[in-house]
Amino acid sequence: MAELKCLVFKNDDLEFLKKQYPGIYGLLGSKLADYDGNHQVWRSGSEDEYQELWNRFTYEIANATDSSGKVSDDGLRLRHMWDQA
């Protein structure tokens, strides 16, 4: 049986995702549950769900770069968000 993953996100980061990256938020939204009033927890239902979320984060981070490879502020926030989750 595959291990299910849990990720914890700050509420303000979720608002950022909702506005700037609705595709990512859509993957999270229905599975979010309150964690401590300031954070929400997301629990994967399968390894495939977790992989899809990881793929979406990495895709958006890669797209948040300029021609020289410098990551934008949004991309840095996404990377930090994933690292902290």
C-alpha cells in the first residue's frame, strides 16, 4: 500500500494560490482541512494525486523564470511554499 502524503500550507499562501495559480489551488481545494487556524492541511488520496500536485508546482516554478533563468518573486514564493509544506 502506498504511503499517503500530508502537506501543510499557510492560509495566506493558499489565498495567493487561489488568486495567482488557480490550477494548483484547484488540486488542493477540496482536500484542505483546518490545521491550527493559521494553516490548512492537505492529505493525498493516492501517490498519483501527490505526484500531480508536485508536477504542477514544479511546472509553475519553471515557468516563473526569465530568459536568463532567474526565478521571479512568484516562483520563489511557490518554491518556498513547497519546501515548507
